[in-house]
Amino acid sequence: MDIILILKSIIIAIVEGITEFLPVSSTGHMIIAGHFINFKGEFANLFEIVIQLGAILAIVVLYWNKIWTTVVEFFTLKQRGLKFWFTILVGAIPAAILGVLFDDMIEEKLMNPFTVALALIVGAILMIIIEGKFRNRNGIQEIEDISYKKAFIIGMFQCLAMWPGMSRSASTIMGAWIVGLNTVGAAEFSFFLALPTMVGASGLKLYKSGFNLTTNETIALVVGFVVSFIVAIVVVRQFIEYLKKKPMRGFAIYRLILGFVILGLMYFKFF
């Protein structure tokens, strides 16, 4: 067994589990962590896809009652279930279209520490401005109360996350604030919107990657999936409790600091 590969996999999976649903960019953090521990290349790209699915499974487990109930209602043609899942679908459409069109370009041009640092800084500034102006203004909390127009607007904001470092969570929460959701409702809509968006994106990348894996790589994938799943469950629970009491400005400040630290490290040739 390749112990070094397993250790690197655990580190990246912990990073993914912590950052996937926080407004700090999991992709950006994995790019930076990958540079520090030399975890790069085709397998690293595949690994990141698989552990994202582990984080998604955490949302399914945490919100299983809501998901199961609305799925049953959807297939029995009840209004609540139909509205819930069509709202999620409408929100996922913009990212689905742009993802198919620009995925290769993003992989080639934007997956580097410099663009991540810029996105962290820009996203932090936007978070501070938008939270100050729109947080909890109208207080919509239930997904079923979101109009399709508002869902589409949130979906457009989600497209900002195609810039690595911007954060899918931050982008969707900002969009949700603007259209009138309260903070907890915005975060939970972001979680549910992740289900089709991330499963679709991961499926596209898995399709392109192929599955020629060694035994060590297979073990690393399984370990990474489990670790990201467990860590994400813990983090999401704590994140929701945090949002009930405190603003997201702390995450914005963290993003600013990290962004400028990365630029400084690049200036001194650490990257």
C-alpha cells in the first residue's frame, strides 16, 4: 500500500469536507493544498471529483427526510414536491449550460493559485457588500416559496463559482440574499442546489476521465470518499448553527487574508 498517497488523499479529503459547503471555495483550497503537498495530475483531478460526491452524500443523509418526502410528493404529483424539485431544476440550469460549454477552458486557464487568489479576494468583497445590504431583509426560508424567476437568478449567481476560488456556496447564498431569502434559507437552498449541479459536473468529469486505476489509487478514492463524507456532515451541522447567530463577514475576512497570503507566496516564488 502506498502510505504517502493515502495520507495525501486524507489531507485533500479533509480540505474538501471542511470547505465544500462553506463560502470559501473547496476547489480553490484543494488547488492550493495540492500544490503544497504535490498532489496533482490526472488522478488528483479524478480524486477531487469522487470526494465531492462524498460531500454531496453528506447533504443527502442530513436532509434525508426532506429529500425523501419531496421526492415521493413529486412522483405522486403533489404541488409541494413538484414546486420543490422544479425550483431546484430551474436553479441548476444556468450552471449546467455554462459547465458543458466552458468546462475544458476553465480546467486549462483558471485552475491555478493566482486566479484562485483573485477570486477569493473578489468574492470576499462581494460578500461584505451584499450581506450588508440584503441579509435577512425579506426572510423567505422555504424553497417552495421561491419563484422560478428568483431560482433562475440564484442559478446565475452560482455560475460565478465556475471561477475557482469564488465558491459555489458563497455565490448562491449571495444570489439568494438579493432575491429575498434569509441566511439559513439561502444556505439550505445552496445545499439542495448542489445535488444536481455537483452530481452533473462530477458525472461529466468522470465520463471524460476514464477509470484506469491501480489498486493504491482505488484504495485512496475509497478512503477519500469516506473522509470527505464524515467531515462534511460535521461541518454542515455546525455551519447552519453558526448562521443562525452570526454574520458571514468572518468568512469574508478569512478569504481576504488567504487571497493576499497566496499572492504573497507567489511573489516570493513559493508556488
